[in-house]
Amino acid sequence: MEFILDIEAKSSNDKIFGTNKGGSPNQRAYKAFRDTTYLRIINETGKQQTEGRTAWKIERFYGLGDSGKRYRGMYDHANLVGGFKPVVDSMIRAGLIQDDNPLLFKGFYFQERAEGDKGYVKITQLDPRGEIECGLRELAQTFTISKELLLEVATETKLIKGEKDDTRED
């Protein structure tokens, strides 16, 4: 499953994330953004009923600001991940993920410049190969390693079956 949301992703520094006190303007803004995002997800995917663990690639494509003059640019990783909280909450409400508990949900977050001036979010459900690819892509953003080291660590962590360990499924 893959879909695009015509929204500009928020940074966790955005005002809507300020305070979660009941009835505060920030809480109302957060809920309004979450509810709008939920409706967009339902419009793109329909209501789902997912059970068990799922993994997702969530990509922020950023463009120029509304005026076409202000460049939004990249968020640091913590603000990028935190900023997607209302999107993940909306995915739970839409039934695409059961819960954001780490045992049930794994998210991989990326960002890059959009071709146009307007930003958007692209969300893709991952199969096991896609999940491994995203994990490696995430690591590759900051450093590279030798093939030998990658295979050694993958075998030690039992990501790759060893000759004596053939109990895991492909």
C-alpha cells in the first residue's frame, strides 16, 4: 500500500505541539491537524482493520513556502520524527496500524526536496525486504561500511541465517 497526502509535514517545533493541556489553543490545533490528516488518509485508503506488526516508510517532500520565497528545508531527525506524530495517530484511527507501540509499528522517516514548490507526504507500507532496505538506507545516510562487516554483523545478530541456524523463515 502506498499513498500521498497533500499536506506539509510539521516539525515537532511547530506551535501545534506546544502544550497538551486540555482545551488549550495548541491542543485544538493539534487535534484539527490530526483530524484533517485522518480524513485525507481515509479518502486515500478507506477504513482498514490491521492486526499485528506493520512497518512503514514515511517520506516528507519539502518545497518552498506558500509565498514561493521562503525555503522550508530539512528538519533535524528528532523534529522530523516528532512532527509525524499526528500522521501516525491518524494512521491508527484509520486502522492502517494497530498501535504505535514499537512491537506493533516500525516507522522509517526520510525527507528530500520536492520537485515543485509544494510539500507533501508519501507513505508506503513495507514488506520484509522493504523494511531491511529502509533500515540500511537510514544507516547509509550517515556512514558506509564494508560488505564483510555488514555480513558479519548481520550473521551475529541473526538477521542472516547461519549454517547451523536454519530455524528462521526467509
